Amino acid sequence: MDFDTVRNDNVLQPLAGIFPPSAGYARIAKSGSTHISYADITEMISAGDTEAHDLEFKSQIYDASEKSKRLLATDAAAFANSSGGVILIGIVSDRQGRATAMTDVPLGNESVGRLSNIVSSLVSPVPDFRIFPIENPGHSGYGVILIFVSGSSAALHTVKAGQGLLFPKRSGYNVHFLSESEIAAAYRRSP
């Protein structure tokens, strides 16, 4: 997979569900956009966009620790089990979830490929997701990583955790783990 080109090719469709897209998500997915730029992401900082049901900020790239891998898988599965959303890596947020600064992360194929492998290996079934490195024009090889995860009503997405499975779902700007009764109800609603 070639991670050098940053195009959204209209994958950031409006989110299904009862919640309208957040301001930050709408800014990324603005109508007719075929190229997500570093300036678009910088605009989110200036506007004070906040984390929401469809938007998560991470200041640093997920590392190779088991805890960090599980966190990425949980974030991806939670969006897939909800109405979808975007994880932006390289964005610092305050206690209210408001974007306050950017911290460029490495964008090499190794970093981006590792993130893809984590989601593909720890989330089942694998959600529809795409990863877009967005390079800082003033800092070659560094910038922000955008992970778009489509919402899925076809199946519950689980995260492998030790000998068990977790069933995360997005609840506002937090992740909520489904109870046994919520899991059963979700399977009854599945097509």
C-alpha cells in the first residue's frame, strides 16, 4: 500500500445515525474536498474544534506496547460499532477535548503500516478504515496521521484482549464497553 498520496476520494461521507457531524469532522469532510491538507488540520486548532462522537485526538503516535496497540484497536472498533469517525494523531487537546496544538509525528510507511497492521490484527471483523498521512510542508516526513473508520451495522467489531474479547462503542467523546445485554441486543438488531 502506498501511503505517499493523501486523498480522501470522498471516503469521508456524512455519518449515519442520530448525531449530526461535529464541526471538526465536517471541516475535514467538507463538500467537494478531494485533498485533505495540513492547513485544513491547522484550521481545526484555530477554530478550537473539540473531540466528539466522530472525532478523536491523539497527541502522539500509538507505540509498540501491548497497551498502546489495544488502545488503537479499541478506538477503531468503537468508531466502527458506532456511526464511524476520525482519529487524528498529532493533535494535542485540553481537558475539555479542545484541539490546542499540533505535534508532528513520523509519517513513514513503517509508522503508517504498523498502525494498519494493528487494526487489522486486533479488530475482528476488520472494519473498513483508511489511513492518510498529512505532511507538514515545513517538516518533511512529519505531520499528522488521519485514520478514517467507517461505521458498520453489519456486525459488532471486537478487540482481542488476552484470552477475551472487548466490545467497544463510542459514547460522546468517550469509549464505552458493551455489557452482555447490550451485545445480545446488538446481535438481535444485526441484518
